[in-house]
Amino acid sequence: MLDREGFRPNVGIILCNAKNEVFWGKRVREHSWQFPQGGIKRGESPEAAMFRELHEEVGLLPEHVRVLGRTRGWLRYEVPTQWIKREWRGSYKGQKQIWFLLRLTGRDSDICLRATSKPEFDAWRWHDYWIPLDSVIEFKRGVYEQALSELVRFLEPGRQRAPKIKEEK
């Protein structure tokens, strides 16, 4: 399902623990780390998609988390052409995402990366809220910075801007 501009509706999830550290998942058989995310199905609300993706990718149920906030609008990133399946080229541009900030109210042991038959992650860890963006695939970095910057206000009232994040060149 694509919008008129070629963006696929999607949700992103920033899951934090009591120390405001964020869940960081390692993609299966890759050396890349990211937040949980996934597509919104036709007729599904962003919140319903978020809870479905949370269970599919992290094994958590609604009773394991509390929603702290969400982005006001869609955040977009374009996917480089070489990453787009040949049959989608010309119509698919990238993702538009609503990001949610969640607080884990359950225990670390509630996290289960094998909740479905097709796991997204094969490892995970807690990381400082301001993750180093050089560990995120380049074309997603801007959206990650936007989401983290917009949602930090739910953790630190009155704080609107991210610290300068150093990226290796």
C-alpha cells in the first residue's frame, strides 16, 4: 500500500526502559542495528500497527508497555534505488512513519525475539537514548534524529533539542 507520492505507511518504535535507555535490535544475519519498525496494513490504525509490530519483532504485548507519546505527523525517508526491488522501481520512493515512544513496564525477560517464525532481530541491547547515528543505515539517519528529537520531550519536559551527535566520517 503506497500513498500518491510513493511512500509506504509505516510505524517506528522507540522502546525505553526505566533508565531511559532505548531498545536497539540487530537485524538477523546483518551487522546493522535499528529500532523496531514495520508497515501499516490497509484499514489498520498506526497504534494498532505499532502493537502488532511490537509483538512480531520484540515479543511484547500491550500490557508490557505504556505509550508515552508519538510524533505529530509523518516522518519520511527515501530508499536509494539500489535497495528497491526492480518491480517496485518507479512507483516506490520510501517510507513515511509515525513514531511511538514506549516505556517498558514489564521485565527484560518479557522480550522475545522469536515470537514469530520470521524474526527481525537476532540480538538486542539497551543503549543510551542518543544513539550514535553512524550505526544506523545512512538513508534512515535523518528520520531517526527527527524522531528522537521530537519524542525526547516526553522523557525530559522542557527539552526540545538533541545534543549535537557526532558522526564518523
